[in-house]
Amino acid sequence: MKKVVEISHAIAEVVSKVGPKVIAAYPITPQTHIVERLSELVANGELDAEYLNVESEHSAMSATMGAQACGVRAYTATASQGLALMHEVLSVVAGERLPVVIHVANRTLSAPLTIWNDWSDSFPERDNGWLQFYAENGQDVVDTTIMAYRIAENHNVLLPVMINIDGFILSHVYEPIDMPDTKDVKDFVGEYNPIVKLDVNDVHTIGEYATPDNFQEFKEEQWNAMMAAKDVIKSVTAEFKEKFGRDHGDGLVETYNLDGAKHAIITMGSIVGTFKHFIDQEVDDVGIIKIRSFRPFPREELIELTKGLESVGVFEKVISLGLGGPLAHEVRSVVKTPVMSFVGGLSGRDVTLNDVSHIFDKIREKKSGFEWIGSKLK
């Protein structure tokens, strides 16, 4: 059923349809509307779950981890410093192979203090063993949430998933969203069937002590699971399209206006919509490669999609100080064409159509380099 709804509330609604049994909540802008709405659903009897008001984001992730280890789906959401406070626990969740799904309403890390959007909170967690998806709009995040549970809980994967939405730009915006029926969601996701859980009648150790003799093999198994996730993502995305009728490419990447294009812009998240709007103004030589899955990184897909292109640009809302654009750095490690790196939109700064025009002109120069977009420094 299609309805106009705030995206944060749409996230809460689709999560409730999946049916977590434990929700650990701690408020932080711009994520709070998600867990607030979930609290209403629990209080109204529409969602049968334990709702835990914890004392910090560290505790929220710890409680989520504990509940998931006991054999039930658990949920939380966060942003910015909250995600940073969870850092200690995030690697534990991944290392214990607990398929937790969370939403991050991306917000700039301090300092200076700001509540607006960029990716400086989620990018530092890219090597922590979590799958990371970036959503373009409300429908994208709803659909990705449904698929994320199937992907995370697949026994060849068993890794947690972080779904990133641009704070305020998406989290507080109302959009028309086709919200699937609860039965259809439950049928698609299925019941949670953990391989191992904490059970006094069937004793197992989770997160045990590892020595140098065996620690590396744990990491190799996580690596293998992350690589296996690529095929699982493709399979689940194809099945989702067949059941719900919405196309998300192969689940790792999507393209727009790429057929016959000489150049491409590679990016993620809501900024994709801005580039699409500009391209629709009769731009035919530049296409878009939208990365949906940042982890696992779509290495082979990017190699194939950039074959024959004269040049590529990468736009990202994050900076690796001393390096440049971290997404561009990863793209350069796999593609053969010249790559121009653009960083802008930090802390929610507008990326205008004039900025996009400039970016496209620079890509057409077929050079490699780095440039700040919208800088006020002389």
C-alpha cells in the first residue's frame, strides 16, 4: 500500500513487520524518530517486543548483541557520536557472527558540533565486519531493510548489516512509499533460525578467548562470509524484484544513464537523486554508478561497469584527512580509467546544480586529482 510517511516512521514500520523481539533505544538526533515510533508501536500493542530504555548507545548495542545471542532478532538505531560510542561493541557483534540489522541516520562527527549530515560516522566503521548499505530515498531504505534481514541471517553470511540514511535529508522527509503488507514481509524474510544461541540446555561458548594460533582463522572466516555475501545479495535482490516488483540492480550497484555514456559519476546515498535530476536536463555523456553496497565492496562490478569509459568522478560526503576521499581511494584501487575525486556536502552543505555542472565538466577533462566542492576558503 502506497502512503505518504516520514521516512523515519517508515523505517520503524517495516522493522516492526519483520518482528524484532527486543528493541534497545537511546535517543540521538536525527535518529530519534525511528525508536520513538517503535516505542509507540510497542505501547499500542502493534508490536510484541521488549522495549529497553538504556543509558547510552554503547549499552544499546550491548543489549542488542546480548538479545541476538540468545536467539531472537534485536534492533537499535543510532547516529554520529552514538555510533562512535558503539564502536567497541560493533566489532564484537561482527566477530560473534550475530546478524543484527541497524539503521544509522548519518550525521557529522564533532568537532565542531553539528547535527547535519555527512558520512563521517559510518565510514570509520567500514572495516569492522559489518555489511554497509547506503539508501537513496525512502523506498530504497524500506526495501533494503527487508532484504537486509534475509542477507544477514543467511547461514553462508551471518554478519551484521548497517543501513545508512542521510540524516534530515532522508530521516525527516515525507515521501510516498509503497509499504508491503506484514504477511508479505514475514513470508519474504522468514523466521530467524540461528545456528548457535545461548541456551542452558544446549551449552555453547560465543565470543571465546582466541590465541595467536587460531585468531587469524576467525578473521579469514569473516572474510569468506563477506565475500559470500555478494552472491547472497544478488540472489535476494533478484527474488525481491520478482516478489515486490521493484528493481535495485544487482543489489551491489545500480546504474543510471550509463548506456552509451563516455563518463560516469560514482556516488552513494541521497545525492544520487541530485545527479539524476541534473542528468535529466538533457545530459547524455555522463552516467551514474550508484553504490548500494559499500561493504562488501563491489570490486568486480565496478571494473566491469567502467570498461570503455573515458573517465570517472567520485563524489562523497566524507574526507580522510591526509589522504583525500576514501571512497575515491577505493575506486582508484580497482578501475583503470582516470578518477577525479570530489568531496563536498559536509555537515549538510547544499550541493547545487551549479556544483554538479562543475563536477561533470571536470570529469570530462579526463584527469585524476582531488577537489573540494563548494569551498569558501581562498
